[in-house]
Amino acid sequence: MLYETDFQKTIENAFLTYGASVAQERSIPDVRDGLKIGLRQGLYAQYSRKITHKDKYQKAQKSVAAAMDQSYVHGDIAMYDTFIRTARPWSYRYMLEDVQGNFGKPSSPDSHAAARYVEMRSSEIADWMFDGLKKNAIGDQWYMNYDDTEKIPSVFPSIGFWNLVNGCTGIAVAMATSVPQFNLHEVNNALIKIIENPDVSYDDIYCEPDFACGGTITNAREVKESLRTGRGKSIRLRANLQYIPNQNMIKATELPYGVFTNTIMDQLATLTSEDPEYGIERAIDHTKTEADIRIYLSKGVNPQKMIGKLYHDTSLENHFAINMIMLDQGRFPKVFGWRQACDAYIEHIRQCKRNIIQFDLDKALARENIIEGLLLAIANIDDIVAIIRGSDSPKEAAAALITKYNFNKEQVEAILSMKLSSLCRLDGVKLNEELEEKRRFIADQRHLLLSPQDLDKELIKILNLVSNRFGDARRTKITDTLGDEEEPEVIEEKDVAIIYNGKTIKMVDKNKASKIAKQEVFYSTNLGSLTLITDAGKMYNAPISKLKSGKECKLNEVFEIGGEHPRLLIDTMTFNAFQSLTCITKKGMIKKSHTTDYLARAKKGVAVLKMDEGDSLVAVIMSSDDDDKIAVIGNNDYYNCYPLKDISYTGRMTKGVKAIKLEKDGFVKEAFWVGDKSYTVTGRAVKGVKNG
């Protein structure tokens, strides 16, 4: 039987379903607890398997295995990387993992030891996110795991500790999130002000970003306005550069968030190799637990001018985008301004606290009922014992007791479940004391449920407790100066679409993009920037403001690429939100690196990998999931297909490993992300399977 269907509508619906799935189940944090689903699943596995701060350390493999056994579906490497990142004091403002062993260092993103060598457990502050789970704090906010054997929380109560302080970056379909880090003490104080006075002004509750690695924000006014609406100008963050006269040396500490010292060292090496007269004699990385780079200057170099050059030419000055897209009620992606995000969290913890109070109230009422039944039994103990002994079955005894003394079902069950000797020894005085205590507690709980003001006072106590216990001083300094540069022209931010056909590029209004066909379209703002990678293995950056709306430009009019050919063009914020960048060359090499290795930006381009002479870059693949599969096809039409997790992460200037076994004089003609296409998994560096 044949059915007519609207093919375009079917594809659109499927894409929307896929996009929603990626946003909800991988990339976008929930505004209520500030967590992505993957980290929440990992932490809950530790909580439910007793690998928390209250328990002993266990090998990291056990935490990873617990998460995968329970609910996590994206592979052990991804889960371990998620765990280990939350233990790093330069990555997380307030660490969620307590680790013994090598969890890495600020010189490289992948410098940690393997899971079998590291011991971990969730940290003390993470316990505050779990508090109340066993008391129905989140109500029906649970879902079944992948094999329907266990319920998993879709949000944590997080009363007192809001993980938004740790910030978040992530990329979903057609959207990316970028939330900066904040100071816990300042955030909890702001939340208290809102609870006490819903009409409080934005100025009174605004919290300036406070990054784990310190640094200095130099555009405070722009950042404040961006956080007001949830998106806008990026944070301009500078490292601390201090000139040491007696050594003619500039010491670089407190690197911008997300910048590793090996990136800076690579940039300095590139600058001095391209220009021997740049003014740097040598640079040494002294980093241990905190960033420490010593840059020794050539004789006669002006140190202040060199500091300006270093900020301009390297990632010692870097930008952190503000795009506060989070899930509203765990379902709908939404841009939250600072006040809106705070309101969402407060509404969440209020409901969680009400649920906890109701749970405690129900439990106390149940106990009150039992105590009243026991006291009635004590008052008539001889008759009660006689009825029980004279009955042929518990059912008959229950019916007799209910008929004569009007016990309810729960009271009878409590009486009959006791041994007669225990029933006879019941102490009426102690039961009366317990009854009075329960009734006072019940009255207090009912009062809290009926008095929003007093319930809020309980929340404020918790917020103050957490703030005083875990809060600390600011690390990031705030200024509003752009140094020696002129104040930039204020440009109104607008959403735009970038139209790209492989040769030319055009910026148009976002609403006009739907009318464009047979061309690549991606979205950004007129204040964003573009990243281009070419076949020469070099990466270039250019501000979108260089494009004139509606005017088509050749790529070499925007980027200084000469005769190089494009392999990837992408919005820079989207680029930074991916986890990995994989390069495949014509001679059959493949290399996977963290995107954080590519923070370097230079006018003449920065190398993204090391290639042999005569080699060229065939394809670049961006991914946030090492379970993604790629296909590499040789000129003989044989292909290899394997997941990215089969390739180890290496640094920026490395060659990688063999991608496919080629014939003599053979070459790779194409490589791509497999997606839903049907390709047989072959393994890496083998002859492979005939395509087609």
C-alpha cells in the first residue's frame, strides 16, 4: 500500500526532534541546578553507589563504571573526562569531585592520569545538591534509565548550592551555551536579596563573573549589560603580566579562563620564529599547580610596549562569550538574563523545600497516628492481649480490635507487628513525651507550608550556611579600561546568518536565511567572529563586522589566506563549544585534539597540525562526543570507519596516527562524519571495505 507524505515536513520534524534531544540530553544545562545531564548522571551514580564525601575514596574507574551501569550512555572516556574536569581548581570554581592522584595541570588539557591510577569521590559541596532527594524534594522529576531498571533524577534539589557558579559551555543543534563562572558568596547574597525583596534592582543583585583562574576583566560595563539580557558583548579577560626589572623578564600568571600554558608557549614560539626581532629572548614555563610563564626580553625592549604586544598577539588576552541559554523546567532552551536565572533557581528551591517539609510532615503524622494507637493499647493492655490471644489469625484479631476500639488500619498493623512481650513493656510516659514532640513538629511544619515568609527564612539560613562554609574571596579583578587602545565604537548587536557556498561568504539578516537554498547557513551575531581552517593546515580568524550586510565576498577578502583552499568555516563561539577537532590529511594521517588547544589567533594564521612536506588537509571534523563515527575514503574507493574514541588526544603541533592503509601512491580523497549513514565499522589503519 502506498502513502503520500510531505517529505520536507517529515525531515523538518525529525530534525526538530533530534535537536531537542541533543539540547536536553547532552549539551544544555538546566537553569534550576546548573548541571548538564551527563554530569548529573555521574554525580547521582556516585551518590546512589556511596562514593561521596562521606565515604572512602575509590578508583575513578568505579565511578565511571557506576555511571555507565546506571544511566550514562556516551562512553567511559567521556564520563571520566567529565568527572576529572570537575576536580581541577583551574577549571571549576568550586570543585565537585574530591580526587587523589594526578588530575592534570594547567599546562595541558589532557595531562591527567588514567582512571585506574586515580581515586575519587564526590566533594563535600556536591552533597548539598543531593540533599532532599530521599525526601521527595523533586517530586515526580524522575525518568527511567536506558533499560527501565532504575529511576534517575532529572534535576537535583541543590538547595543552597547552585552549580551555575561553575559556569558552563556547550553546543547543541543550532544553539550554543556559554555561561561564565561566579563567586559563590556573591551569588548567594544576591539570591538572599531577591528573596527578601522581589523588587530589588538589577544593580543590587548583579554579580560580576569570577573565574577559577583569576585574571582581569577589562570591559566591566559591557559584561554587566550582556548579563542583564543573557547575551551580548563577550568578556574580555587578561592574564596578569608583571615586569621583573632585575631579570628583564615578564612573568605571566592567572591566564584567561580556558587558556593552557602550552598554548601560550606555542604562540610565543610562532611569534619569535616568524619575527626574530620580536623582542623575546626566551620563554620558560615554570607552571606547577598554577600558571607561571617567564618571558625574558631582548636587550633594549620597552617592557610596557611588550606587554601590550603580548596581549594583542597571544591568548594572554582572550574572550569568553556570554550566551546564557539554559533549559527552562528541564525541557525548553531559553536565553536567561541574570535576574531571570536567579528567579528560576529560587522558584525551584522553594518548591523543593515545600516538598521536603510535606514529606517530613507526612512522616510525623504517620508516627503520631501510631503513637496514639499504642497509647490506647496501653490503656487497655489486658483486654488487647486477650483479644489477640483469643483470635485464630491476625486478620481476625485486627477485625476485633477495630470493632471494639475503633483503631485504624495502620494502628492495628503496628500493634500486631509487635511481640506481646514488647507490647506489654511499652512505656506510656515516653510515648506521651514523643507524642508532644511530634505534635510541636507537626505544627511547625504546617506553619512553614502556610507561611511563605517563614519558609523563605529557612532558605536564607541554608544559603548563608553554604556561603559561610564554602564561600571565598574573588579571584578575578574588574576594570573598565581598554588600555592604550581607543574606546571602540558602540555597535548594536543583531542576530545574523552567514551564507557560505565554499567560495564566497555573505552576511544577511537572520530572518532571510530560510530563503537561501543549496548553501551552508550558520548563525551568529554581527559582533561575533569566524574561524577558517584551510588545506594548508592553518587556522584564521576574522570579525564578522568585516562583512557588509547583503554583500557577497570572496574568502581571501576576509581572511589573508592567499591561494589556500577552505576546509572548515565556522562561527568562533560554536567552534569553542565543541570538545574536539579532528584533522585528516591527504597522505592518510589523522589527528584529534581538544578545541582548547586552538585558542591561538594570528593575522597570518596558526598551524593546526604538523604535516609532512607535500601533504595537505583533506577534512576537519568537529565533535562533542567521542562515540561519533567517521569514514575515511581512499582514492581506490576503500574506506575505514571507526569512532573518534579509537584515536587518542594529542597536542596542536602533532602529526597524529595513520587513518587508513593506502596503496602505493594512494591518497585520501574525502573524510566525513558518518551520522546516520550506513557504513561498516572496520577499525583504523586497515585496507577497509569497498565503498558502494
